[in-house]
Amino acid sequence: MTTEFPIGPHGGDAERIARSLGVSVDTFTDLSASVNPVAPDVRPLIADAIDAALRYPETEPATVALADVMGVDAERLILTNGGAEAIALVAALHPVGDVVEPAFSLYRRHLRQVESGGLVWRADPSSPMGVLAGADERADVWDEAFWQLATGTWTRTDDGAWRIGSLTKLWACPGVRLGYVVAPDAEQATAVRERQPKWSVNGFAASIAPALVELSDLPTWRDAVRARRADLVAELRRRDLDVVDTAAPWVLVREPGLRARLLAHRVVVRDCTSFGLIDTVRIAVPSDEQRSALIGALDRL
């Protein structure tokens, strides 16, 4: 397979590529989307919640469970249809923003205007560089999509700022779609709820979230990600690749053409051109099975 594929604005490309080739996505190892490599399997929980398909979603139990472990007032917490909706909702309420680059492209996509003086948007750890902000650093909107896996805690202690997150990365189920907004106060949380479409969070996500909160072991997951990332860095450097280590569940590799060469062995990694990083790929910290596929592909290059 030597075909070059268009570069998308985000990760999770395996299904699109497999469809274009007329093959099963199961034949690919997708390391373009950075999700928890040691997350519990959500499929049994979804199977147990199958009757949720027959009812309108009820998000209150999930909201209360998440607010409790995060240590925030449930009135300030809004569950969303993934982190993408969390970004869109806050940007709709505050359409002028100032983005700390390089950054996730959805901030600019949803902000009406990007300029100095607007609310400052930052990810912590930063994406794609994977650097944790200092305790004294400030932003108006913190994107915590990878905070839990980087720190082993649920959220930043920055009550004066907006906090948004993507729980489907933490629980490795991006197809379920579950994220959150923590507003600075209850009044602004109400303003977000008034903008959010009714039943935005689907019944399966709402039903399984309380159980996933109970199953979550953030310190253990953080340590596992760190150990697997260190192993990944060592394997890549052993092959003389230019690796940038991070505090996040991925590493960066500066190597022209690496994405295309790995695709030839059905391993998908994230091209970082949309971040402004040319000839750089982002490789997610792999599960055991994914690690074997990646190392095998690297050895065959």
C-alpha cells in the first residue's frame, strides 16, 4: 500500500483510510488519536445499557458523579457531546478569543474572531507539544482533554477560568462522545445550557458515565502512560528517529515521510501539518497490541 492520503485536520484517520481502500478498519493500527491505552473496555457497559436506546437521555446522574470526583458544584458542570461540543459552546458564548499557538484547530474554527484581548484559550498539557503549564500560568479557557492522563487528577484548580474536557479520550471510547464544560460560576453555566441543544448527550454516554467514573484510577493510569511513553521514546530513538518527548499520551517525531511509510504497513499516525509543524508526526502511546504492530512496522521500514 503506497497510496498517499490527504491529511485531515484531526486524528482518528484509520476508518477513512480503510474505507478508501475497501478494506476493514480492523486491519489498521490507529495511533493517530491519543486515547488512554489502559482504559477499561466500555463495550460490556454499553451492552448492559442497551435499553438506553429506547429512552430520552437523562444526564443528571452522570453530571452529579463527575462533579463529585472533580470537586466542583454540579450547577457549574455541563456534560457535552464530546470535547468538540464543549469548545463550540464556550466559543459561541464568547466568540472573540486569543489562541495560544500551536493549538487544536477547533478553537479557531468555532471562534468568530481570533485577536489579542479576547479570552485566552490554552490546552494543558499543550497540544501538540504536550507541555504542562506551570501552576502560576493563567488562561481564560483551559482545555483539559489530556489533563487526567498527564497528571493523575481530574481537573486544574483554576475556578476563575472555563475548563473544558474530553472524557472519551480518558475512557478510550471516542465514538461514544462525552465531554464537559466547567463554567466559572452557575450563571455562566446556565448561559451555556441555554445554548446547548436538548438531549445533546446520547443515552449510552449518559448511562455508562457513572460506572466509568467508579472504574477510573487516574494515578495508576498516569503511571502506566508514563511508563509506556518512556518505552516508546526508547524504541524510536533506538532507530535513530528525532523524538520529542512530552507529558501527554503521545510523542512527536520529526521525520519527513514517516506517516506515508507507516501507512504502507497499516499503522496510522497523526500528521502535524495542521498545527504548523511540517515533517512532524504525533504517535499515541500504544496499548500492548498496538506497540507490537508499531515496532513491527518500524522494523520493516
